[in-house]
Amino acid sequence: LGGGFTVRAVTHHPEVERVTVAEIDPLVVSAARRWFGRYNENALADPRVRVVTNDGRNYVDGTDERFDVITSEPPNIWVSGVSGLFTQEFYRAAAAHLTANGVLCQWVPLYEMEREDFRTMLHTITTVFPNVTFWQVGTDVILLASPDPFQMELEPMVARLRNPALARDFTAIGLTMRGVIDLLNSPAVRPDQVSAFLGSVESV
């Protein structure tokens, strides 16, 4: 959950029907409501949002639900308890709880992460998801993984980007509508380039 900024961005999409937030620490939820509500636009009060107090991996392992999108935003991989969100077991659980054409989105902080650690993590996810691509934004990577090839339809995307709330989100990080489209069209590594990027590494 953090400060609730990702939840805010998700609720800005009117087609989203429900959002489940898995947060292990109730104090984080309290802080997001009390101290960050002004900045996350009180996203936790949105009737589509449900918060469960649980570890993200345990929740995905145990739920009977399926999701169109699973977003994983763990801290650095070396933080105690976090490495479980970068394993084959987690990725298999995520794949099992995605709907047809569902997508896993994972935020990966690169600072204080060795290049080989990143390549190992990337290889691990490709053993479960055949379609993987990622973008580097500063010291972070935004990674998308799916059982099926990615499809980007320009007209529906442009229509969604005209949503004033979404436009505010992107403007806040210096992106225009054209900039968003250009970014999506220029990942750091495309799905057909992943194998060459990886070379020979082992999964975890």
C-alpha cells in the first residue's frame, strides 16, 4: 500500500470494478488514511477498494479470486521477507489467479540491486510467464508479464488518456498523452529481446 498513490492511480480508471489491497501492516493502512489521504485523494474510501491485512504472497496463494491485473510493489529484494515475492512459487501463484489475458505488473527498485540479481529475477519470471517486457524509469523498473502476447490498441488507449484524472497523474510525472504512448512503444527490452538480454542465468 505505501502511501496509497498506486491505489489512487488505479481508482482513476473508471472501468475498474474492484480493487483488493494486500497490506501486512495495519499501521501503514492507518497512515495512508490519516496522513496521506490528501495526497492519495482518499483512495481507500472508494467503495471499489477493499483492504486485507495479509502478506501479498500469502494472500495470492490462499485466495479463490482471479484478477485482470496483479500489481506487486515490494521493497528492495534484500529486505527481510521480501525475496518471496521474486520466486517461481509466487509467479506461479500469480499466474494461477489471473483471468484470461491477465497481466502481472511488478515494480523493481534497481538501486542497491546487483545486475546479476536483476537478471536472475527476470529469468525466474520468464520460467512462468512466456511474455515479459519492462521499462526503466530512473532507478526503477516497471515489468509486465503475461501468459499471452501483449496487445495495445491505440484508439481505446487514447480515449482513456483523455480522462482528466489520468491526465493529472501523468502530468505530475512530466508525461503528456503523446509521451505516454511513446513510452509504451519504447520499452527497455521487448518480449522478443528478453532471451538475448538474459544470456545464461539460473532461476530462484
